[in-house]
Amino acid sequence: MRRRIVDAAYDTFVRHGYLATGMLEIREKASVSGGAMAHHFPAKRDLGLAVIQDRVAQAVAQTWIAPLEAHADAPSAIDAIFAAIITELTGKRAVSGCPLNNMAMEISAHDADMRRALNAIFAAWHDALRAKLYADVLAGRARDLHPDSLATLVIAAYSGAMAMAKARQDAIPLADARVELAALLAAKYRGAMLAG
């Protein structure tokens, strides 16, 4: 029952926003009684934290962190991630945005615990990107590359492009970001191959 409530809340928060969603709406979507809802989540804030920790963190891990680990190098991983997201959004013909970005922009200023939980997810994402980039530098696949700041740039480019895609309701900004990130990374990786 708890999972059903969290799933319903996650879906509703992503589509309509945390602040605009009422507990009654979530309760009805999850098909649970008021008592069951109150037992698992006495306050909306408790449910918001559960959604962040259980679903938003999982979405980032599945969409970004696992694919980074599965590819041989950062450029191929980043390109494959963007390609998969663009394909999914094009098939849906709707863009609800990045769950992490949506919640961070909406509630970070309102709740310190939620802000810390969201920041921890951004930090895990950043750490995974930085580690992949650093491994490429150590392996001689890339040079003149600063893993920490480049990881920040990739996340910022994705998050910004996703926000633009949500506003436009199409994946074109993500496609543009994909092309430019690929060109930027190719220059840094090609330089290492030429120097080697």
C-alpha cells in the first residue's frame, strides 16, 4: 500500500507539481482510505520526502548512473542517454520534465530537508559523471578535461534542455544539447588520441 501511494504521488508530482497536488488527489489516485494514507504519511511533507528518496533517486540512477557504468567511456554513455530520452519523449509526444529538476525548482526554497534530499541526488549524479570522466583521463582517452566542472556542465545542459523541452512540449532542445555536448567531448577526446 505504501508503494502504491508513493507511485501515485510521484506520478502526480511530476505531472502537476508538488505544491499544486493535494493529499486527497493522491489518495484517490492510489485508491486508499484516509486512514491508510495517514498511517503511512501523516503529512504531505513526509510523502514528498518518500517520493524524492524512493522514486526520484531511482529515476536518476536508472536514467543516468547505470548507463554511465555500462558504457566504455563518458561520450558514448552521455550520447546514448540523451538518445534514449529523446526517443522516449518523441514516442510519448509529451514532456513532463526531469523529476529531479522539477522538484528542485519547485520546493528547494520551501523545505530544508527536501532541499538536502534533492541535493544528495544531484551529488550522486555528479559523482557518477565525474568518476566516469576521471576514469577516461586516467586511461588516456581524454585530455585537458576537468572532470568536476565538466560533470556540472553536462548536468546543467541536460537540466536546462529538459526544462526548455517541457516548455515547448518537444525534444528539440535536448537534441540540440546532445549535438553540442558530443562536439565538446569529441574535441577533448580527439586531442588525447592525437597526443597519444
